[in-house]
Amino acid sequence: MSTDDVPPEVPGHRKPGSPARRFAVIGVVAAVVAAVAAAAFVLPAGANGWFTSASSSPSVAPSSPVTPAATSSAASTAPSAPASPSALMSAVPKTAGPCARPVGAAPTTKITQVKVGSAVKGYGGEGDTEALPMAIAAAPGGGSWLAWLGTDGKVHLGRLGCDDKLTGTPTSFTGIDLQDVQADATGGVLLLTRKGDCHTGPLCGGESSPCNQMVMVRFDNSGKTVWERQVTNLTSARGGYDDGARFVWWYQHHGRLATDGTNFAAYFGVAITLRNGSCVDIHEGDRMQVVSRSGALLSGHNSFEVGCSHAWTSRIVWDPRAKKFAMVCATDNDCRIAQPNPYRTVAAGTCDGSLFGGDLVLAKSSGYWTAWSQGGTVRLSHFNGSSAADQTIKTSASSQHPHLVTYGSGRMLLAWQSGSSMKAQVYHSGTGAAIGKQFTIAAKDHNYQAFKPYADGSTAYPAAGSTSSSIKIARVLPS
């Protein structure tokens, strides 16, 4: 485990024991082609221009020449029967969604280099206390919103077309750290961190600055701000060192967004200030807050002031079947992967510094799957909303920081770092069974960034580009 994942002891706070598809577009056959002896139907080389990341060869290979069967002399001299329209149509690659992304027999990747025009924050040590460089969200219509943290103290936002390249001019927002981005038909929401005030405390010992705010920013389809809403609780009268403060500090503060189609929920790590006699101590936990489409902070909706403590890798998903936001955390409270508020164990772990949560997705019919890691071995656990895991699969993946994302209907994609690239494996989201073979995604992994699902059955991941002002979009196409 990187030493970045284990912050130094900070006097004055209790430090945890571990760190923490459907429009179908099919080519129309204009005429039935009479196939004579030795005739061949061959797809154009590089059909659709989609290439695998590993070999850069066409993902739809040219067909082999059709050789007439030589079972008799008549068969060898008479013209073969014309190929049927349905046979010819079946040779045309299928596509999915408004972007008409090709659907393969197996997962295929497409890597697109996006020049964003300004310097992007580097990966650094990829610790959970460090800034996140980039995030992506699926937008209605098949495109995306891409957010990135610049080296200029701003969070930048650009819209990507179906080709995963920028359209229009990016906009920017004040922000010292980027957390996540989600989108809907009229724009979307950014989750980012802004500077706040600590005030004086005093602390019972040591220091725990900075004292920052977690903020939701609603943007429209032009990328302009519609409203802003703080989801921590700092005010001009309440600084981070004042009793009752809930703020963002240097430690365990990353978060994720989810939406029910109307409201947006933020689930993130938070600092907790509590009076201890004449001074205050700073603790660490997590917090979930829900904001309406108009920007109002809402009660209910499974929101809470503090859930898991101490906690890291906060993950959230909207479950339309149960009509609720579901969450998991990793926590040193009994050293486990748990559901917060109240605590419910998902999977038992060990506080040896190697317990990390991955991601949370909906299972095929009911419940959820979460990826997590202990001792560098990745596991997949299935659980229902109020009980512990009823199935845990120990995978062959070796990583501390696995990624899990919905991949089309009834499947999910597990990805993890493998050298300078990533490896991935598809799993059935009902049974948990592996589907097909592992494959490579030619993009650099980041411990705490996320793949996002698309309605056409693809997924996308933002990764470091080949230059400081570029970002790679690694897309796993539908299959």
C-alpha cells in the first residue's frame, strides 16, 4: 500500500486504524447480391473505424471469402443460390444507442485522446488524501460531460460528442478539488471542494487544517452555473474548529454523486468537530446530503449528518426498484465493508491497512454488488438492502483499488490496475459468474477515479493523457 494512503498521526483527532443499449441501427440491404462460385462478401477493412486498444486492428474483421461447397459436380459448376437478405444483414455490424456505437461479440475498447487546452492536475501519489484529477458522466443523447481539475485552482468542464471529443468551449468553476460529475437532460451537477475558514478552536492539540467546504454546482447544457449549494455546514459564524462543524479537510474527504432523476445526492468523507472541555477534537467520518433540482437542501432521502466513522471509499447508487439511495463504506468500526446509518455489515475485513472499498452497482434483479479488496485480492460481494453479503467471490484480480461498473443489461465490469494499463473482466450481475476472458484497457489507472455506465451498454473512464493538457477517454464498447 502506498504510504500516501496512511496519513501521519495528527494530534488532536482520533485517527482511524486504516485509510482508508435501445435504438438498434442496422444497415439496410439495397439489393440481394447474387453470389456465384468463388464469389466473396467482404466487409470493408476498418468498418466503422473502431479499433481495439491492444492491437489497433479493426474490431470487425473482414469476412473470409465464401467458397461454394463441392459435394457434387453439379454443385461445383452451377451458380450458388443468391444469398438471402437476412444473411447479408447479419454480416453488417449492429450498433446501439443514439451514438450508434458498434456492438461486438466480446468487449472491445476505444481510446480517444482529448486535448483540453489547459494543464490538468497530475495523478500524484494517488492517495485518498490527494486531489482527484478528472471525472466523467454519461449525458442523454449518448455524449458525455468531462470534468477535470486544472493546475490553475479551477475545476474545468467540457462536453464530449459521440466521438468522445470536445464540442464547444469548456467552462470553469472555482474549486480546489474535484470529486464527481453527474448529468441529466438539462445539464448536470459537479461535486467539488472550495476553501473555507477554520476559526480558532482552539484545538486540543496539533493541527488539522485546511477547513474547506464541499459544494454542489448545478450547470446547464451550456456549462454555465445555475445554482450552488454547500453540503457541509460551514458559515461565517461556524468555522471548521468550532463545535458541531462538518467540513472537508486533508484527510479522507473524497465523494461521489448519484441522482434519482430529480434530486442529487452527495456521499463523501467529512471532518467532525466535537468539543472536549475547553478545546475541540477533530474526528473523521462520512456524510450524505440530498439537494433538489432547484438547489434546496433536503431532509430525508436516507441522508445523514454522519454515518460510518472512521470511514473511507464512500460509494453511492440510486436504486429505482427500492426507490432509495444505497451506500457502502469501508470502516475501521469492526473493520468491514458496511452500509451506513445505521451500521449493517456487508463483508467482514481486517484492519491491517489493506482494506479498501471499490464501487457499488445494482444487481440484476435485486440487491447490490460491491467490489472491495483485502490484502491486495479483489472480492465481489452481493447483498440486499438490510442484510450481510449472501455471496462473496474471490476474484483472480490483484489490486487494492478495484473499479466496478454496470455494463449493459445483466452484466457488470470489474477493472483494476495492471502495470501502466488496466485489466478488466465481465461478470453476470445476477449470478456473479465470469463471462468471457480478461482483456486489457490501454489507459493508466487511478486508485480513486470511476468508470461510468452509458445507456447504450458501453462504459467510459477518464485517464491521464499523453500530455499534461490532454485526457484519455477509455471506452469499453457494448457487447
